[in-house]
Amino acid sequence: MTRIGVVLFPGSNCEHDVVEAVEALGGVAVIVWHGDHRLPDIDAIVLPGGFAHGDYLRPGAIARFSPVMDSIGRFAHEGGPVVGICNGFQVLTEAGILPGALQKNRGLKFLCTTVELAVTSTASVLTGEATEGQRLRIPINHFEGNYVCDADTLARLRADDRVVLRYVDNPNGSLDDIAGISNEAGNVVGLMPHPERASDPLLGSADGVVLLESLLAAAAAKV
């Protein structure tokens, strides 16, 4: 049975959404406390949305120093599938596991709505079961989701096929319409939209299922 670790920081509020979605698709979800120095026996890990450590400095900046992050860094370096959703994406950039940064949305407005995404690469653990060009309706819920990076980093992301999701109608000002990126190996992905909130028709969309199934497939392949 594929085991997905879900990191719980003080202030996380989407961990049980991820647990519910993962288990509905046949996986086993394991909550991982941010203060743990070692990861349990897992095949992939998700950093969920929320407000880790209250976002008192800036989103993810304090969480980056949580003891579990060293183990997550090693897990990622060894090829383990890692996905950061919303606040989890912010944590991954602050930790240097993914490049760039997330700043305040264009217009300085908190956004809570459903957006349309385009799958722009299938070379990642989050999009491997999707089809390039596929359109997905998935919710966003953030104030600091405006992705930025320098020109050289953007050029590398484009050249290496590491922009995995783009907004069809950019809601927050993100550079190059970026909604999600991967590391060079494709085993680490950060995205601002919430696929776990689009995992059942009762939620208004089940379009996030293909992304979660991709993660489960990548995790199963690692076993």
C-alpha cells in the first residue's frame, strides 16, 4: 500500500483535506509532525496549505527551519516524490528546494476562487498521469501566490520543461502565468492551486484527481 506523508506545521489547515483525498484514491496517509527529525516509512510527502507558524515573518520563512525540513531535503535529494501545495510551495522555495519566491498577489487582494489551469509538462511526479494541454478547474486560496524569479531562473525553467502548470487566466500576477514548477529531476513540485479541494464532484470539480493519482503512481514506482 502506497504511503503518503502529510506534514503538519503549527498553522497548517489543509492536512486533513490531503489525507481524505489520498485515502479516497487508495493510498495511506500518514501525518508527519514538523518537529520530527526523521521521516516515517513513506513513499512520498506532501507539504499542505495553511499558515505554517502563522506566516508571521513571511509565508514559509519560519517553517523552513522546522526539524523535519532537513529530512525532507534529503528525501527529495534521493529522488523521493515531494509536493508542496500553496503554503507548502512557499515553504519549498524558502528552503531552497525549489527556486524563486512567492510574493503578494497583484492588486494586494486575497483570492479564494476556482481557476482554470493548463498542464504544460508531464515530466513531473504531479503531472505524469495527465496529458499536456489538459485543462483543469482547481481552487486557489492565497494572498501571496504571485510567483517570481530572476530572468536566468525563468529561462532554465522554460528550457528544462519545469513549468508544469500555468494559469489560463492569470489571477495573481505570477510571472509567465506560472501556477506550478518542478525541480530539475521532476520529483519535487510546488503549486499554488489545491488539487485536494478538487478531488470529488461534490466539491465542484474532480479535476485534481489526475494530479493526485500522478503522485500516487510516482510514489508506487519508488517502492
